[in-house]
Amino acid sequence: MRVGEVLKSSYEALKANRVRTLLTALGLVIGNASVILVVTISLTSTEFILDQIRGIGSNVVWAYFETGSRESEQSEADFVKIADAEAIRNQLADRIVAVTATMSSSSTLVLEGKPQDTSVLGVDEYYPKVRNLILLTGRYFDASEVKQRAKVTLLTEPLAQLLYGSNQAAIGKLIKVKDHQFTVIGVFRERVQSFGLSELADRAMVVPITVVRYYIRVERIDPMYIQAKRAEDVEALTAEVKRILEGRHRRGAKYFVDNLGAILDTAKNISLILTFVLVLVAAIALVISGIGIMNIMLVTVTERTKEIGIRMAIGASRREVLAQFLMEAVLISTGGGLLGILVGVSGPLVAQYLVPEFGVAISPLSVIVAFVVSFAVGLIFGMLPANRASQLNPIEALRYE
């Protein structure tokens, strides 16, 4: 019997029991769709989480004074200074994009008739680029304005909305901070919402660092950001920045210097573990489906015992009977698998169509694996029923009622 004849005969046999065939294949549909959806959700969520982390700043190292040692009492001289930022900028110029220093203060603004504390952050011209800030309207201040202590400021979006009702309305307005009049030249927001956990509070304004330094007694940079040119150089730069800071200050002063690498690696590992667990659950569903196929095919062999006897009596070999029933099992599994793949792929595509800005990553590998597993399930779990059918005694099979 040729492969085409086996395929046609198997198809006709399955077609004769459509409901049973569909219900048997349903497990493969659910299993394959689950595998693809799990991998897609995992890839998409992982990329989303990593993008959120990277949104804080690309290839960024940050540093600040941590504490003095037991032998050394804390001194104002231990704090990170603007001069430290300049030293790092000069010594590591060929390996970094920029170094930016931040100096925090606070002020009281009258908001809705009530005095409320507002964060005032002194930064330089490199800060928006290193911190990946999004300019909503207006402009940033430049190097000359920092050097000349220009009385200009940018507001966070919530503060601009609260004070002036809209971002555009805030531009050009005057705001008084510590007896100084500042002109609002821009409104911005963080690329990734940090909910006040970074140096940028929800209601904050940024001004040239030279202005903040003018009316703050103690100079303290907290934190300082360093943006590396290459991602693979971040770890080495982290150690180098710490060495420079410790070398410029007295012995015993400790500085916290870190980067996003550890956080990114942890997020990737957690995602990998969750993906593995979910894929394992989907694989169990596929195995259960395979057992279902085997059970149904065993029942089918029993029901078609007389048919098997007739086939053998007119010349069908045991090998052809084996091929017949094995082909039926494979058709059920691959048919259900293909339908499951269609369901699994259509879900993310519909989601991407409805929400275009939310990138959905469909893994071609997961589709290939799902199909191969479907075929393997039919082949493996169909072998026992097919082998049992081929081993039937033709005479006994003809007598079976």
C-alpha cells in the first residue's frame, strides 16, 4: 500500500467518526495554543520589564557617598562633589557618553492656597540625556545657562498641571524659589515612572546645578550618573568609578557604585524560570492529550477488529495495518496541533492589532516546536494501538463480534 493510499484510508476512517476525532484532537489544540501563548506572553512581558528598567538610563552607572568607616567619622569633605564628576569626565572621556551630577534641595510653594514642599533638583546640561527624560513642551537649559547660573527651570508634568492647568500654559511663567524668580522653560516626564523612588519626585522642578550650589551650604552630589559608551564596559566602569572616588577622598569614606546589570540579569532569570514552569504545564497538557489519543485508538482497534481481519484476509500485511493506524493517530495529533498553532498565533496578532504600541513578540521557534511535538505525540502514543492492531490474528479477528 502506498503512502497516499494509507493517508486517504486514514482520513476516511477519521471522517466516519468526526465528533470523536475532534474531541480527541481538542487536547492538542489547547496544548499547542498554550505553548505558543505562554512563550509569547513570556517574551513580551520580559521585553516590557527590561525596557522599563533600561528606561531609567541606558548603560548607566550611578554613585553616591554611603558612609564613613568606624575609624573615620563622616565629614562634609567625604561627599561626592562637582569636582569629582569633572575628574571622572576627564579620566574616562574615551569610554563614556556623559557624566551628570545632581544636587537635591526643597522649597515651599503655594499650591491651591496651601504651602506644600516641592523638590528642587539641581542638574547640569547632561542630565536629560543620561536619564532619558521626555520633553513634553519647551526646551532644556544648555551649558551656557548652567555656567551663568541662569534662573530657568523645567517642571515635572504633575507640577505643571497643578500650577498652571496645562503643560503649554506653564511655559514662560515665573515661579519663586528661595527668593529667586525662575522662568519656566520646559515641562518633562521620566521615560519610566519611578513613583518618586528616584531623585525625581512626582512634583519636582529642575534648575541649573550652579544655582542650587549657590544657596546650599554643603555641596553634596547625590547621585552622580555615568553613561557608558558600550554595554559590555559597564561592569569595568563601575569598578573604575569607585576607585576614582575613593582615591579622591580620605581613607575610610565608602561610596556606593552600582549599575543596572544585576537588576537586568535578575529580571531575565526570573522570566526564564517562569517561562520554564509555564511551558512545563503546557507540556503536561500535551502528554495528557497523547494519552487520550492512545486510549481512543485502542478503543478504535477493538471496534474495528473485524475490519482488520478482513484486510489481512485479502492480503494486507501487518506492516500496512500498522501504518494505517499509526497514520490515523498522527493525523489527529498534527491536525489538532495545527489548529492549536492557529489559535495560539491569532491571539497575539489580534492583541497587536488592537494595541499597536504594545509590541507582541511571537516566537517562530515556539511554533516549530509546537508542530514537532504534536507530530511526535501522535507517533509515540499511536504506536501501541497500531502495533496491537498489526499483531491481531486474522482468523480470530474475523470471528470477532
